[in-house]
Amino acid sequence: MNVTVIGLGEMGSALASAFLKGGHPTTVWNRTPGRAEALVAAGAEEAASVREAVAAGELVVVNVKGNTVARELLASAGDALAGRSVVNLTDGTSAEVQAVAEWVAGRGAEYLHGQIMTIAPGIGHPDAVVFYGGASAVYERFDAVLGLLSGHKRLVADDPGVPVLYGMAVHDTMWGTLNGFLHAAALLSSEGVEVGRFLDDAGASMKALISFLPSIAEAVDSGEHAVEYGALKHHLPSVEDLVRESRERGVDDAFPGFTRDLVAEAVDRGHADDNYSRLIEHFARR
Ligand SMILES: NC(=O)c1ccc[n+]([C@@H]2O[C@H](COP(=O)([O-])OP(=O)(O)OC[C@H]3O[C@@H](n4cnc5c(N)ncnc54)[C@H](OP(=O)(O)O)[C@@H]3O)[C@@H](O)[C@H]2O)c1
């Protein structure tokens, strides 16, 4: 299959390289000349224009900085876009991606959005993840070639905006977890405890944290927050202790203070016997 890659930044170069290694004739285009040299040496064709690049590839992969740029570049292909299949791997918001998808469909081309969940050196790795959104018939047709990019790939919705939300959900969880861990690290360090040693000693407790997520997910999906053990009333004194401990040690208490306020507010609203999942009502506010 002839593949085209538009955008040869850090990520686009890794994508083009994976298609070449997979044996696909690959045409590349980049705004700034000179970035295609290594790929051309590895067998890629460099197109002189986006239009020429789009005309050369049955599958057109776009990976640039921002979806406004992605759309402008595709527009410059003119009528060469009709009949092509576009896989846009450019990050943005779900609405930006949906707008590109609609625009591409209006030009007579097929569209998939892919949310890349790895850094450039991870492309082609068995552990790498890409979430896709779009028509299942298109996704299945390109199954083998997209499989060159990541060991894990999944069509998560026919709406191309949903994989963007998947990516954000992973990052959202990551940043919340990292903030908690760094606060914990500051607390441990204030006592001279090495954080690495804590991880060795408390590894089993830390690993167990991930096992809470399915029950939280089930409660959020069903709206049923009743719980037999571990209710909010038991969280409250523990998080209050954490706030006091932080203050006494001169460690920033804003992050646990935020948690304390959320829990206390839910308890005040009569949810003392509910699962921690009840706090979704705070986060879901518009
Ligand atoms: N790098 C990663 O590890 C990584 C991981 C996950 C997702 N991503 C996503 O992949 C996409 C590309 O990221 P990157 O890291 O490869 O970025 P990058 O190295 O900064 O490259 C950006 C690419 O966009 C092109 N570009 C920027 N503005 C342009 C314009 N006005 N017209 C035409 N081309 C333009 C650049 O062309 P020039 O060479 O001419 O500047 C270059 O090809 C982003 O959406 C990013 O969030 C990247």
C-alpha cells in the first residue's frame, strides 16, 4: 500500500520510518526542506507539494502542530484529496478534531483520527498504544498498516473526537496521580525518608491503588454510590490528618486541602456513607 506522511517533525519522522520498515512505499512532505533526508536515504519519496504527496498515497497520514495547520495543509491538496483515506494523528481538542473530520468528509475523503499515547521513539514498539476513532470499515481496511505504529491499537468509537478524550483521560489520571505522589514525596523527604525506599516498602499498597478504579467506574456509570466499606466518612479524618501533618512539616497543604474540602463538602451534603465515587458530582459540574 502506498502511504503518505505529511509533517516530518519528531513524531512524523518516526511514523514514516515505521511505514518504510514495514515495506510500504512511502511518500513524505514537510514544510521546511531538509527534514526528509534520512527518510529518503531509507527509501522514501519526497514530494514537492502537499498535493503531490496526497496524490501519491492511498493512506494519507497527517502529523503536524495543531489541527488548524492539518486542515490548511489538506486544503492545499485541492481535489487530490477526494477518494483518499486520511489518518490524522495531530493532537488537539475533540471539537477541533471533529471539525477536521467533517471538513475532510465534505471533500470526499475517508477519515480516522488517531490519538498517539507514546513518545516518538516508542512508535512501532509492542507496548505502544494508539486510540482510533472513525468508521470501522476504514479502520479494518488499514488494520495491518496501522499495526506497524503500535502493538496496542483500538477503535474506541465511530466519533473521531472520542480517542482525544481517551488520551486526555489517561493524562488527567496521570497528572492527578503524579501530583499526589510528589506531595507524598515531599512529606517523606521532610523526614529524611528516601522516596525509593518507601516505594520498595509500600509497593503492594501502591499497586493496589489501581484496583480501585473499576469499582469507581462502575459507580460513576450506574450513578449508584452506596458502599459497604471505605465510605467518605472514613476518608475525612485521614485526609484531615494529612493536611495537619503537611502544615506541621512546612510542606505545601494546598493539594490535600483541596481533597479535604471536596470530601467535607460531600459529607455535609449527606453522603457520608457513600463511595469516594460520589465526588464525581463536584468534577462533573459545568
Ligand atoms: N513528539 C512526540 O513524542 C509526540 C507524542 C505524542 C503526540 N505527538 C503529537 O504529534 C504531533 C507532532 O508533534 P512533533 O513532536 O512531531 O512536533 P515537532 O517536532 O515540533 O514537529 C511539528 C511538525 O509540524 C509542522 N508544522 C508546524 N507548523 C506548520 C505550518 N504552519 N505549516 C506546515 N507545517 C507545520 C512542522 O514543520 P516544520 O519542520 O516545517 O517546522 C513539523 O513537521 C503533535 O500533535 C504532537 O502533540 C507528539
